[in-house]
Amino acid sequence: MESIVDVNTLFGPLPAASVDLTVEVLLDLMAAGGVSSACTLSTLGLLLDATVGNAATHAACSEYPQLVATATLNPTSFFGDENMVYRIVEDGFRLIRFFPAMQGWPIAYQPFGSILEILSNTNLPVMVNITHPGQITELESYVGFYPTVIFSGVDSVTLPEAVSALRKKPEWMVETSKLVAIGSVRLIADTVGAERILFGTGAPAQSLSAALNALTHAGLTDADRRLVLSGNAQRIL
């Protein structure tokens, strides 16, 4: 069986979901889909308070070794405390996610830039949720200095912008949770290489099985599919 690493999962209350998305639901979905490990975070961190959310994430990932601790920071609450950022590294978080549209801040936002300047001294990749055209262009312009940026939520509308940026930034990557249009993943693989694509689902809020099916029928070679499913995530995490 192929190893599978899902870089985009979450747990906790989410207004758009009809029920609370518990850790147990996530673990059951992972087991059913053959996902060996998943980067996850508590929605409390993106909706309410990063410190509370990161603590909940750390607790869940400490209890379940198949979960990879993912932190989130809200730049609108950042006042320059470098120690707060470094504590994330010291606490074993392997990825940091940002949600500008959900939290109401622009990409070209000084606190966001300051956080990434601090993080640039670490090896942590960051993932930024993309919701509309122009954000990726702003990312390249404003924080192009950051080594590894992962685009999350790229869809058929923002795909051309993502591919253009990936061509210019050889260490930047994209995850697959919204790349459901036929040919999207294959286009990225053929254009910039399968080593730039990470498997992500958005589970449990989005369908894990649908994401797996989309990748199965993406037309990738076996070697490229293995890179997307696990090899790339294992390399950067």
C-alpha cells in the first residue's frame, strides 16, 4: 500500500460545517482512506485565539502520533513578540498556516511580513490559504524572500496565477484540496514538476475520499503519484 501524507486537515468547531469536526472523526477518515499521517490544526487557532488553538493542536498531536502538529498565527494579533514565534518551533510544530481572508487581513500587511522575517531563520514551511485572484501575486511581491511557501485552496480560477508563481519560485509548492478540475494536477506536474505538489484534502470539512479519487485519476506516473502522496511532504516536513 502506498504511503499517504495529508498536509491539510483540521479539527474543532467550524461555522461552515454542520457538525463539530472532532479529532476522532478525522482519525476515522484517515484510517478508512489509508492516510498514514496528517498535518492538522485546531480551528480555535484560526477562528478565536492562536495560543489556545495551538495548545489544543499540540495536545491532540501528542496523543496521536499519526497527527503532525500544525500551528497558526493571526498577524492582526501580533505585536512583535519574537519569542512567541520561536516557541512554535521549540514546541515541535512542523508547519505554520495563515488564513488572510478568513481573519480579515491583506497579504501586504506589515505584521505578516514581520512574522515571516522571524520564521525565515527556521526551516519551517508556511502554508497560506488562497481564496481569490491577486493573493499569490501579492505573496510573491511582498514575502518572496521566504524559502518555502505552500499555496492552499488553489482552484481552477487561481491556478494560472499559482503556476506562474511556481515557475519563478522554485521552492514554493501547492496542495491539492481544491484542484478537482480534470487536468489541474497533471498541468502543474507537467509545467513545474510533481515534486512541487503536496496531497491535501481539507478533511473532515471536505471529502478525503474525493481528493484521493481525483489524484488517482489525475494521469500521473506512478513515481509522480508517490511524490505527491507522501514523498514531497516527507521531504519538507
